[in-house]
Amino acid sequence: MNRKWVLASLLVVLFLGAMESTVVTTAMKSIVAELGGIEWMNMVFSVYLLVTAVAAPIYGKLADVYGRKRMFVIAVFAFLLGSVLCGTAATMLQLVIFRAVQAAGAGAFFPLAMTVVGDIYTPQEQARVQAAVNSVWALSSIIGPLAGGLLVQLADWRWVFFLNLPLGLFSLLLMAFAFRETFKPEKRRVDWGGALSFLICVASLLIALLIAGERGLFSPLGLSFAALFAACMIVFLALSRRSAEPFIPPDLFRNRLLLVVNVYTFLAYAFPIAATIYVPLWLQALKNQLPVVSGYAVAMATIGWPLGSAAAGKLLRRFPPGRIVVSGTGLLVIGGLVLAVIPAAAPVPTFYVVMLAAGFGFGISRTVMTILMQSAVENRQRGMAMSTNALMNTLGQTVFAAIFGAMFNEFVSGDESGALAPGIRAVFLLVFAVMALTLPLLLRMPAVSGRELFGGRQSAGERQD
């Protein structure tokens, strides 16, 4: 097995999945101009978010049962099929449906990639690998808008989707020839009833949250989906108790380390979702800066993320993991407070510094948490553990986007620009409170020493580079 080529294959699909949101955003004006149906525009993005979130735990479970390589091939094929269909769409409704097909593959990329990384790399090596993974996200945020703009200007918006084909096929070839799976899947039954009820449960919750963000927290349609979520959750829990092999193993909930990591993931994503939405709004609406200036502010956070991941690997050799996570989270706490109280006259570079520091702290804490999670479970449950954490990531972003939107809308009515600053400050004050809330949570995390984390484990391909 050639681990370098396997990692290259994983990075390619992660790049495609990460770039898909930004590149389509840039091309959307041209898409609407040709296809019409502007009322479906938001659904192009919402359905992608929804299906990727729902698909992640399904793939995670199947990867634990049938193997990582097989699920990876299926996921990339689904993504490429959806990309081709999107490129041939004749109406906006067709584009929405085909985006769902595309997302059915993309939802597996991150959890499966992290599962494979956990299988073939030691904990000592994983921080370095995650720095490369996080660099892909940073790179996609920069290349995506540029590539989308160039493709629309020089060719046609449909090439935004067709361009995925050669890169995706290249990734498949690399994986087919370089990856010899060491994980031996066991013959286990899949609780399809539990899987279906869980799928409906998650989908209804996300739809309820998306509706809450657009129509308010107590809209009748949103409450209907919330009720469907509650009913499906009851069914899912009942089926899980009866099943000999439940869809989500109960051990994942009994493991205190995994529980802390998942709750932390849910809460921690309050910062990036607020910063992505409201820092650009602050700079453009209140400081009259060009969109490119606000874009640079968000880019500073994406640059800080891989830098923090790289630093995490070095810090883990000298300090306990829990202390490192607290330090990284402390930067998020400080960042939320600064953005809540920063003077209106503060120079633009101040925002760059805050976003860079916050991205650095986020990279440190998330990298260490991921390594802890991968080391806390057996191979037979790693796929489910990683996909569950990916779901908490999406849920955190969706829940806090709805909460922040509802809070901001309470301050801003109509075109009253004078309420923008208090509304944005209130959002970041809440971000500060949420980030501060994670600190006592981290104190409940089981203590893990570097010796326990790194002791003796060898990756299957450690000497096969």
C-alpha cells in the first residue's frame, strides 16, 4: 500500500467536495439567467447541505460493515454522476434534484477520508495529515470563487460541474491501485429500520432548522417538521433497543470521551458560522468596504486553520491533549468577545488579526479532538464515530445559523441600518457565551496522556511508503 497516493486520492475528493459550494455560488447568477426559476435558488444550496448531512452517518455505518474502499468508490461515483446530471440540467428544479444526487456522494467524503486516515496513520502522524486536509479547505475557499468566475466568463456555467469528472476519476484510479485495505469488515447485519428512521429524523430536523432560519422559530411548517423529528426519534430509539446490531452502537454514547468531543464539535462550530456570515456584513455595511476586503477577512480564518493543525502535532509531543484543546478554545473565546465589543472605528486589519487567531485556535482544538476520537474507538466502529462527528458539525452550523439569524432579525427590521451594529454585536456576544460554555465541558473530558495516545500503535502502512 502506498499511503502517499492514498492520501492524494483523499485530498482530491475533499477538495472537490469543499469547492462545490463556493464555485456554484459564483456561477449562480448565470445559472438563474439561463434556467430561470429564481425561487428555487436557495434550494440548490439547502438540499446539498441537507443530503450531505444525512448521507454521512449512512456511509459511516456501511464502511464499518462492508469496508472503506467499497464505500469510497460508491460515494465518488454518486458524486460524479450527480455532477454530470447537474451539468445537463434544463430547469432549476432539475438542478435541485441533481444536486441531491451529487450530495449523496459528497456526504461521505470527509467522514470516510478521516476514517481511512485513522486506519493507516498513527496518532503521531495524524496531526500532520490533518494539516494537509485543512489546507485543502483553505485552498478551496480561495480557488473556488476564482475558478467559478473564470469558467462562467470563458466557457459556460455547466463546466463548473463537468470539471469534477476528470479529477474524480483520477482520485478513483489512485484509490483503486494504491489502497490495499487492512481493515477486515465483519459479517454484520445492518439495522435498516433504524437507518431509515434515523435518516428521516435528521432530515426533518435540518429542514425544521432551515425553515426557522427563513421564516422564524415558530412557523407552522417548521413546527410540523420538528414534530416529525420528535416522532422519528422515538421510533429510532425503540428500534435501537430491540436490534441486536443497532444502527448507531450504544458504545458511542457510553464513551465519555466521544460524548465530550461530539458536544464540543456541536458548540464550537458556532464561531465559524457566525464569523462567515456576520464579519463580512460588518465590514461591508458598517465600514463600507468592498466585498473582496470582507472575503479576505474570512480567508484569514481558513489560513489559520491549517496552521493550527500543524502546530497541534508539535504541541502534542510536549503537552497533554486536554490542555492543548483548552488553549485553542481560549482563542475562540477571546475572538468572540473582541468581535462583540470592537469599536466601530477599529481599522480593518484588526478583523484580520482576530480571524487569523480564531482560525488558528480552531485548527488546534479540532485537530486534537479528531485524533482523540480516532484513538478512542476500535476499527470496527471508526467509520460510524467519524460520520457521527461530521453530523454534529453540520447540526452545529445549522442550529446556530438559525439562532443567530433569529436574534439578528430581532434587531433589524426593514432597512434600519442603525440596528445592524447592535444586532451583530449581540450575535458575537452569544458566540462568546457559547465558546465560554465549552471550557467547563472540556474539564469533564477524560484525561489522556501523550503516552496513552501514542503508545505503541503502528499504522498498517507505516513502512510501506
